[in-house]
Amino acid sequence: MAPLPQQRLFTRDYLLGFVVLLGAYIVFIALMTFMALYAADRFNANDTAAGFAASSFVIGAGLVRLVIGKYLDFIGRKRTLVLALAIFVLGSVLYPFANHFALLIVIRLVQGTAFGVISTAVTSAVLDIIPTSRRSEGLGYFSLAATLGTAIGPFAAVRLSQITSDEWVFAFTAICAAISLLAVLPMRINEHTPTEEEYAQRWRIRGSDLLDGKALPVAIVAFISAIGYSLIMTFLSPYLVGRGLADAASMFFLVFALAMLSVRLFAGRVQDRYGENAVIPGALAAMALALLTIGLADSFWHIVIAAVLGGIGQGVAVPSLQAVGIQRTTPNRIPIATSTHYLALDTGIAVGPVALGFMIPLAGYPGLYFVGAGVVVIGAVVYWIAHGRHVVRSGISVGG
């Protein structure tokens, strides 16, 4: 018998969704990189306040993820995306007009809220058009939008602020947001009409309306992995500067992004063919080894090796765990499972530096990264207990 033809993945709407997410992530990462410095220069904000100016965006995104999964289909997916993207564009336009620090924080919170809606809604829409047999592959390619945004955003923000002015940084992010808005307008999105029971309970908020219980075990693993990632993003630069490896810091993030980009080109196909246990444990091990290598590093090449390992770990773990979370739930709860995954990532990134930062005065940066490596190893154990040991054959999970 001839094999069935492979279902098409790169459709027009899939590619439009990719552009939407890419533009949103460029804005997110560019302003995260730029905002602390901007707040310090414009409003004489201290380190804590300047850091809050950057992280308040994530707070807005995290809070809205608690409810958007439940109400996305009540509002309408296309309508939600258009409205959120319009607010997203407006946020970047308004930054130069914020003449008080409190107003800046309000704009950050509102724009972060819009980002949380956009990323959840467009991912849910794209999941509907990815062939089930190619879900891991499709999510892996789709998540490249976030990887590219992570690479483009900081570079653009730093270069524009150096050669032009702050206003040009905000203009650049407004243009990127506007491109996302224009991309979603012709996008064909499958709407899901709520059932009569769901409509009758639309104002009732239960734990299951905020988080998907079936996706939660692997979301916890994503949360733990994000803690390790947050230690790299937050503390690597000051650590390397203090070690006399300042040049290695910029090289780390370039190699990290390239490794993420490269591994996502094929990791999804491996997962679809051989199952999640073929990729996720190895990804978590790579992240743990990256953190361990950073803690032991005393040369430029140690940092490069850590960047490759970290890029592989993060590049595989995030979309692979998301695909498993979607696989564990039911089709009508995909938006809630998606928001559960993103909420876990946001929380891990926000909590990691605060929860483990106390290690720096006690054991220095090496001690911090050694502990971070141990935390990621715990994540691998949690994955195996919660899901991995139940996988009995490629792509099929039981007991979850």
C-alpha cells in the first residue's frame, strides 16, 4: 500500500500567523531590553524602579493569560486579535508622550496585556491549521518567530538608541506592531462557537477555567526550565563582565539564538516521528549542562559551548513541552492549555531571578548557576514522573 501523502504545513494562514507572532515578539524583546535604561535616563528611576518598568510588561501578559483562554471563543478569535494588536500599536506610539513614570508603567501594563492576548490567540489559531500528524514540527517552526524576535529585538533597540534617538526605538516597535496588525487582517481563522453549557457558565470562574489540569504537569516542567533560562538572561552579562569576559557576553547571545534557530528546524519532526521522550529529556539535560558550564567557565570558548548547549535546550524544550500539553488536553480546551503553557513560561522568567538571586552574595555567580543546573535536573525528574514514564510508543501518552 502506498503511503498517504504528507499534509501541507506551510499554508498562507500559517505564514501570516508566523508574521503576527514575529512582530509581537520583536516589540516585546526590544522594549524589554531598552526600557530599564530609558526609565533611568528619562525619569531618573533607581535600579528597582527601572527594572519594574521592564518587567511590568510581563506582569500584564501573565495576568491576562489567566482568563483569555476561557473568553477567547466568546469574544471571537479574529476580533480579539485585531483589537489586541491595535492596542499593541497604540502602546508604542504613546511611549514618547508619557511624561510621568507612573504613566509609563500604565502603558507597559496595558501593552503587556495586549501581548499576552496576541500570543495566546494567534497560537491557538495556528494550532487549528497545523495537521495533527505534524503538530510538533509545526509548533517548532512557528516558535521560530519568538527565536527571531529574541535575536532581532535587542540588536535593533541598542543600535537605534546609539545612532538615532529614543523616539526611533518606539517608532521601530510601532512599525513592527503595525505589520503584525496588517498580517492578521487577511488571515482566515477558525472560530469555535461555545456550547450552550459553556455559554451558560461564561461568568463562572473556576480553577479549570484558568488552567488546564491535563496540560499543567508539563507546564510545570516548562516553568522550571524557564527559571534556568531567566538566570542566563538576567545575570550572565554582569557575571561575565566581572570575570573579564565582556566580549563573550555578546557572542553568547548570538550563538544562543543561532543554536535555537538551528535545532528548531528539525526537533519537531523528530518528536512527531519518535515521540517526546526522544527530545525533551535531552533538551533539559542540555540546559542543565549549559548552566553548569557557565558556572565553571574561565575562557571565551567555555561560554560559546554553554551558548550552544543552552540554545539547544531552550530551543527544543519550549515548543516540545507545549506540543505535549496540547496533546494531553481536548480540542475545545486548546486555548486554555496554550495560556497555561505561556503563563508557566512568564512566571518562571519572572520568579527565577528573585527566587535564586539570593545565591549571589552567598556563593557568587558560579554558585547561582550550579543551583540553577540542579533546578533544571529536578525539572527533568518531574517530566519523567508526570508524563515521560507513561509514554508507551511514539507520540502516544497514557495515564495523562
